[in-house]
Amino acid sequence: MILKRIEPFSLAKVSAILYAILGLLVGILFSLAAVVGSAFGGSQDMGLFGEIFGVGSIIFLPIFYGVIGFVGSLIVAFLFNLVTSWVGGIGMEFEHEQSHSGTPQM
């Protein structure tokens, strides 16, 4: 099998979701760090800033990562398709799994 083309919007949609999940995980870490920092902070104003930053990171980072993942993957897919038109694609080898009864699974 030879992979010659990637559907750009298909890859971009999948990447957007994966990057949004990654952004959510990073946002949760930022949020936890902000909450812990605001709990041990010296002033009331810094505590409020930390809480707003923490909640904002859970909302903003998944959106930001999702958009960056979508745009980046869209560009990569277009470039991949351009390069494979010059060099012919990527050769791929797959192996079918055998079931316990010895017949191939479909």
C-alpha cells in the first residue's frame, strides 16, 4: 500500500479535536497552578487574578490549541499532498490479524 494523499479537512478536524483535548489538559494544569498560587498569594487582588486566570485557561487553551491544531494540520496535509505528488508517496505495509480459529478477521 502507498499513502499518496491525505484529505486536508479530515486530518484538520481530527487534529483540532486532539489538540483541544491537549489544551484542556494543559488548561487544567494551569488552573490548578493558579488556584494553588492564589491560595498562598499575599494580596487579595493577586488571588482574584489567579482565579480568573485559572478559569480562563480551561476555556481559552482548548480553543487556542484546537485552532492551532486545525490550521497547522491543514497546512501539513496540503504540503504532504504537494510533496507526494513529486516523490510518489509513503510505502506502507500492513498485516492482517488472525483470529484464534485461523480465519482472517474482517
